[in-house]
Amino acid sequence: MAGPPMSIQARRSAIFISIVLVTAVICWVVFTQARVEQPSSSSGSAVTGDLVQQFEPGERPTVAAFEATLLDGGTLNSKSLRGTVTVMNVWGSWCGPCRAEAPDLVDAAQRLGDRAQFYGINVRDSPDAARAFERAFDIPYPSINPDDSARTILAFGGVLTAAAVPSTVVIDADGAVAARVVGQVDASTLIGLVKDASTDPSRAGSPAR
């Protein structure tokens, strides 16, 4: 048997409570999503909207063995990443942020000199388009041919992906990833990451570069 009909006042109260609950849930979801998407950085510096991450010594991902052909016809392998700090940048000529960050990468490479070696990993390009990009921005360091980019990226075990362009990693002198930037990087951030990798406390006995 049905109960007595709900009064108008009771209906209004029920509707009001439902609206308050739905609004609270929406606000919670928006707040949680904003916190998840907020970039973080153990070094305290980050490019807006991007991620800067440093790895503690002893917890740094190692780079698996690989060999790749460069756009200039040379070759690069994983053994070449040992002995000095290395910067590797994933880029494409079709990528707007790659074009925006190119002058910063050139600036960082010139300012760091022999304290770090630089390489690019060109993805989803034709070799001709990639070489035209290098000429347009006076890139002073070689890049891996796009035909070999997928195999090279796999050697980084998930630290780099072809879907995240641009991305940059700083590799310490032992061939392990000391830091990465997912997204556009600026010269000052990159230079700071290279210096941090160069002054690793675990290599305190090594001569300074």
C-alpha cells in the first residue's frame, strides 16, 4: 500500500539536497583532476604545463644496448653515452613546441660546451624534412634517423615514448637517466639538470668536468 503523498515542501527539500550533493561531487572531481594534472619536479623548477623529473642516484633507469644511424650518416650506440653527461631530445619538424624549444637547446649546447654531449632523436619525419629543420635552426649536434628512432626509444625502457614529443633526457656519465623533461624545455632548466648530473655525490671522487 502506497504511503501518503509527499508534501510540496518535502519535495523542494529533496530537490535542494540532490542539487547540493551533485554540485559537491562535480567540485570534488574537478579538484582531484587538477591535482593529478599538476606538474611536479624534484628539482623545484618546471616549465608550465610540462613535467621535470630527476632520479636519485641508485634509482636511475639504465639505457639498454642500442645502435642507430644518424641523419649525417654516422652511427651512435649505447656505449657512446658513457664517460660524459649526455642530453638526448626527442623531436619532429612538424612539432610546434619542438620549434619553440630549438633555440634553447642550441643555447644550452653552446653554453655547456664539452661538459655535455647532445643528440636528437627524430620521430615521424622524413630524413629530408628533419635535415631542413636542423639547417633552419642551426642545430650543432647530430640526430638519430627517424627510421631508427623507435628502436632507440625502446632502449630507454619507458622513460621516453614516441607519443611524448618533445621530450628530453639527461644521462649521467654511467649511462643512466638522471633527469627527464616531458614537454618543452628552456635553456636554464636544461643546464641546471646537466650540472646536477655532473655533480652527482656518488661520483664525488671523479674529476670535475
